[in-house]
Amino acid sequence: MYYGDYGEAAGAIGAITFLFAIVFLVLDWLIAKEFQNAAELKGYKETKYLWYCFFFTIGGWLLVCALPNRNVPSVGNETRGNGKSSVYRKDEDEIDEALKF
């Protein structure tokens, strides 16, 4: 095969560039999948965050990192799954007694 004045080095550089591009795309896909999982843990089930991270790389990663968490319960309404509050509340009598000297 004729590569012009550069000889076989041009073909090797082209092959290395092609392999680098393939490795970059595979790594970008894997990282984008992880950021999609992070977005799902934050309560965002849309696949658009996968594509943002894949096409915009660092910009998409920062977008997912900046997403607010939709899974945070409001204060005072937390439950452990058994219907009991996860926040320990003392009765007012216990609080008054604790504050007495």
C-alpha cells in the first residue's frame, strides 16, 4: 500500500489513532453508564443523563454531580421501613427535666 512520502509510518500512526479513538469511546461509554447510575440514585430515571455524559464528557459529568437529590425525605417524616421514625424524639417532659439544674 502506498502512503506517500511518509512510508509505512503514516499507516502505523493512522492505526494507532484509530485504536486510541476506539479505546476513548469505550471508556467514555463505561464512565457515562456509571454517571447514569449516579443520576438514578439521585432520583433521575431519564436516559438523557447517559447521553449528556457520553457526548459532553466532563460537562455531562458536572451536570450529574450538580443534580439535587430527589430521594431526600422531608425533615421529620423519615421512616426506617417499619413505620417508625428514624429520628429519635424525646417527650417534652424529658426535655424539660434534662434542662433543669
